[in-house]
Amino acid sequence: MEPSPSLSSANPAPPANPEDRIRHLPETAQAAFRKFRALGDVTALDPLIFAILENYAPRKPTQPLADVPGSTLLMDTLGFDSLAITEIVFFTEELFEITIANEELIRVRTLDDLRGFIQRKVRDRPSA
Amino acid sequence: MALLPVITGLGFITSIGNDRATVLRSLRELRHGFAPFDFLGNPQVPIKVAGTIKDFAFPSLNSRDWRWPVGYAIERETLRSLAPHGLYALCALEQALADAGLARADLTAGSTGLFCASAGSPLLLTNHINQMHATRGMRGDPMGIVSSIAGTLNFNLAAHYKIAGAVCGFVSACASSSHALGYAMDEIRLGRQSRMLVVGAEDMNAESILPFASLRALSTNPDPATASRPFDGRRDGFVGTGGAVALIIEDAALARRRGARIYAELIGWGQAGDGHSVAISHPEGAGLREGMRRALADGHVNPADIDYVNAHATSTTAGDRSEAIALQATFTAGGATPRVSSTKALTGHGLSLAGAMEAAFSALAIAEKFIPGAAHLEEPDPICAGLDLPRTSLDEAPRLVLNNSSGFGGSNVCHVLRSVS
């Protein structure tokens, strides 16, 4: 018998387990997230941030983003569009239970901008 | 010379096959696509069977978990905003374009349009709204709307294929993709477009199918071999299905210039409302009868000229009865006896997808010179007296085929297809 594929019909939806949210990411990224949760060290998040970016890239990057210069433009050079940026924002909000306003995103243009922005938001969140 | 729409490409993701050859064999040999289906993991649900789509899997809402047949290369840029039926549709359209000998570059000039039909994705819409409630409106999946609302097919496919011609979605429930096809014919006939892509699709899950149980419209028969039996006296409701079907419609002159295979000509269509009930067909089939009359008049053919009718009949008590009466009034009363069958006996009822799916089956019947039989029909309802319902598929080449569809609110749409002149 085929199982019904629906998983979403409970209302309201229960909060997802953070581990479930990152299960599609590489093991190095999952380990970085666990290390961050254990130690609270935002500098440990880099592998996770790169993995999130690669996960939401509209087209598969030609090289690992960790090897790309930090000054590289997300939209003009790496091919991210505004939809992909909003997906990354949503995923990050859900994972770290933070809120990101549209105005905060205006200055985010490069890989380093985004890395630094996420690190600051996570570091400064009320529960951190 | 008048512009004439013709069908030059077909693509299938259906319960009876995910390619033309498999679908053709299923129609010829009357192989159904039903299987036991676990609705919501609740054994108390009385609906036990569905027209399942094979070789696809949607084990979670995360598209990273989705699986589809090999041979379809789909970038995340496209996958990120698709519903399950959007994935079906993309695969069906890829097949249809390859079948028609068209490349993506052939679609972008503005002379190609795209008409689609689906009910949207209740599964993804429910999830999106639940998410909104859970966060008290603070955030939601950015792709939540474009992946779930009615119109998701045309949003996604138009963007993916860079369609610059007419783009529209049609919503008339189970007549939706028949409307899409009819209006696509008009785009060609009016000279507005030289090529139209027509796609019908639906999710295949509890969220899309089970709500019809509330209307008591679904069969509770647990036997996949008999649950869907249109026009049979023991029918007790329809069996739900999903999937996608795509048709490539072109002006005949364009098709001939580029040496395309032509399955069938689309020579007429008609529509008429029942003016009766939100969810129950007119007891005498009034709207469907008028829809057939208008389609035949549009095609300049007489009822006696029709060789085969692909009936809408879904296997519901009231709907099949209405259509049988409408068919008798249109054909039998005047001495015409076309072959009649409902291929929903094999596929189940594809809702918005149904009309396009059955138009494609009709085109296959014309091109492959056969008539699909009335599967699972053992004891015809006495109301069908006078209708020619062949129990097996026939090696007869239909020259003219009528394809019927009916939707909620009494929307009735009919197409006339003709073998190539």
C-alpha cells in the first residue's frame, strides 16, 4: 500500500527540529551547527553558512563557495536572485529563531557581507 | 485558408503510464493504474484506492527528498517553486516537446503561448498557511504562494520555458484543462499564436483527493479492479488520481512546414453551463448536451459523423446518468451510434487534468487507429440503453472523436478531433 505523502495537515504546524532542518546539508555543516549550539561560537558557523548558500543557489556553483573570494557578489557573479536570497533569509530565521527585516538586507551584496550579517544576527539574538 | 489547430506532441505522467508507449498499451489492453492507497495513515478512512503515479516519490515537503524518473534534469532554480504536480507537468511537457521535435529555443519568440490547468496544491497551501499561523504571521516560505495557489503551473512553466506569448491558467474544476485546450484552439484560429502548449496536472495525495469524500463523490470499493466502473449499474463514485498531460498545439501550416507528425486536427469545441447546481450535474445533462451541440456545430459535423466519444463519466451515480441521457439525446435519438467509453475506468478521475488527458487519449486513438474499450463495465446501468459501450478496445480507426468534460457549477466543455485530412 502506498503511503500518503502528506505530512503537513496538522494545524498549526509543530515547530521543526533544527536537526531535521539541516539533514540535507553536508556532515561538516551539521557538525558546525552542533558545535555552535554547544559552544555559542559564531565563528564556527562558516561551514554551515556556505552549505546553506550552496543549498539555495539557483544553479549548482562551479566551485565550493568556501573557495570563492569573500568579495564575490552574490547576485551579479554567483547567480543568486532575490528569490534565493529570501529563501536563505527564511531558512536562517527558522534555524536560529531570529527575525531579519528587509532594510537589513539592503547592504548585503557579497559573500562576506552575508557571512558577517548572519554571524552578527545570531550573536546578537536575545536568547544567545 | 483558415487556420487549423493540430496536435503535434503529447506527454504523459499518468496512473496508466509515464510515457506514450506505456499509455498506449494500457489503453489498448485496458490495464488500469489503480492501487491500494493509505489516506492519511488512517485505516478508518473508507476510501482505499487511488490512481497512483509510479516512479515519483514525495516523502516530505522538502524537494530535496523528491524523486522522479531518470532522464529529467531539473535545476534547483526550477524545482524550488514547484508543487508535486508541477514536477509531473514539467516531465510531461519535456516529453511533449521532444515528441513534437521542438527545443526550448523554439518557444521564446512570442508566437508560442502556454495555457495550464490545475487546482493548485492543497498540500503545499495548507503547509504554508499552517506556517503562517505557527509564527503568528511573522514569516513563511518565500515560495509558498507561487508553488501552491491555482496558477502555479503557468507561473512556473512560463518562467522555465521563457514563454513570451499568451500565458494563462484556467479554473473550472474538472473541465479546467478542457477549457485550456479550447481557448488554445482559439488562439491558433484567431491568428494570435502559432503554437500553444497546453498542460493539465494535479497532485496525487490525500489533500487533493480526499476532500471529495465529503461530497460522497469517491468510491468506497476497495478493489482496484472494479472501483472505477463508469456507466456500470453498481458504480459508487470516482477514484481519484493526479499526474500531468501536455499537448503541443500548432497551426497546421506551421506543423507541415517543419515536417512535424500530426496526431489529429482540432476542428471544433463548445461549452455550455448547466445553470443548475454548484456540485451536481443537471439531471437531464442539459449543459453537456448543449456543449456537444456547439462543439459539433463549430466543427461543421453531424452527430452521425462521430465515430467515438471519450465520455467524461467519472463513475459517480448522478454524473454518469446525466451524461448517458445527454448522449442519448445528442446521438441515439437521431439514429447515431458512436462507440462510447470513459477512460477514467483505467486512469481514475484526474480533476483539472482530466480534459487534457482524455483529449490526448483521443488523439492517440485517432493516430494509432483504435478505440479504447469501456473497461470494468459488466452490468451497464439501464439508463445507458442504446449507447454502444464496447467492452474491449477495438481495432477500428476513428475519423472523428468527441471528447467530453464537465466541472463543478455545471461547466461543460467538448472538443471535436479529426484524423489528418
